[in-house]
Amino acid sequence: MNRCGFFLAFFLFFFKIQAADWPFQSSEVPQPEGLILNDDGLSFDAPGGKIIEVSGETDAYHLEQLKKFFKTSLEELGWKKTSSKEMHFERDHYRLEIQITKCEKKRLKISIKLTTE
């Protein structure tokens, strides 16, 4: 395998692994750029069941940029914002709550909770 082919295979493998780390389907919840998931930030609806809550941190956005990312992306996926102050959305029989808080050194903590009605 030539050098170019090796690097292409490496990058495809790397990005596949990174995408697999996101616990939601991309048609459910978009993944913010640079999000690092917390090891203890996953909650399940039942042992071995569906992930309903995830948390992580990113420094790729300012607070308002990240809110706009979620609002725009979720509306494109058919989610409707249900609160003027909070990041709460509904689609079909699902509810989505997103909390974004500032941490140290321009990092943002994100908590995402996906539940059914």
C-alpha cells in the first residue's frame, strides 16, 4: 500500500471511531464539533437499554454560537422549541432538554437528555 493510501485508510478509520462515540443517531441529535464526552456522563433508560442522557465539554464554540447550532440543527431535523428561555424541544413523542453552562478557560459543559412522553 502506498503512503497516500495508508494515510487515507488511517483517517477514515479515525473518523469512523470518532463518529461511533456519539451515542445518538445523527437524525435524533446533532453532535457539536469538538465535544468530549464525560466517561461518567451517560445514563440509560434500563440496563443495556437506550442512552437517554449524555454530557461533555467543548471549547469550539462561544455560548451563543452553541445555542444557535443546536436551535438551527434541531429545527432542520423537525424538532420544535417549546420554551423561550430554556433549550427544550419536542418531536413526535420525544422530549429533548439541553443545558449549556460555562466552565473554566472558555469551555462549555453540555448536558443532553432525551426522553419519551
